[in-house]
Amino acid sequence: MTAFFKKAAEMADGILDLASWFGNRIESKKSVAKPEDLEGLEGEVTATIGKGSVGEVMVAFGDARQNYSARANDLNIEILKGETIHVVRSGASVLYVAQGRKPIKVHVETSPTPASSHTHGAGGSCCNHEH
């Protein structure tokens, strides 16, 4: 009977190991991104992208890093291995990238100053509008 329980314990350990392996595989798949998920992210060129040709970039998404085929968004430039890029758009099987970090857009809100908050100098003449 002891051999039976020993064999059952070994089988249970094997099943737990298999379940753990599957769990880790499923967890790692969660971090894999579709190319369209990468738009706007930064990465690094891992194989030089020649003028009008395909190279390779590595982009981090979540806690995973993945390599993708890439072209320069401007087909007249070359982007060398090791350069920083950002993903501009994605195609069916390739990312289109631009050199350098993604530009930061600064939005400055401008609004005209209402006449009620406008101050006048001595004599009331300060500007060219009517009051």
C-alpha cells in the first residue's frame, strides 16, 4: 500500500509542476503585444534599417521585450543598430518607426482677455480697442 501512496504523491507533484508551467506560459502570453498596441512606444534598433529596407527593433510592452520587423517611416533614411526609435504606426507584418524619442506635445491654451479684466493706464488710453 505504501508504494501506491508514494506513486500517487509523485503523480500529484508532476501534475502540479505541469499546472505551474501552463500558468507561467499563460502569464507570459499576456505581455505579448499586437503591433498596433505598440504605436507611440519607444524601442531600440537591433538590426540596422536601411533606406527603403526592413530591419529589426526591440520594443518593451508591459514586462516583456519583443523583436519586430521594422521600416523607417521616412523611407529615405537609414536608422543604425543601437539607435533609439519610436513606433509611428504598424503595418500587417512590420512596424514603421522614426528616429529618436517620441516628441512631447505641449498644449498651451490661449484665450482672449475679457474687457472686464482689462486694466487701463492713466487717462483711460492704453490700447487700440473701444471701451
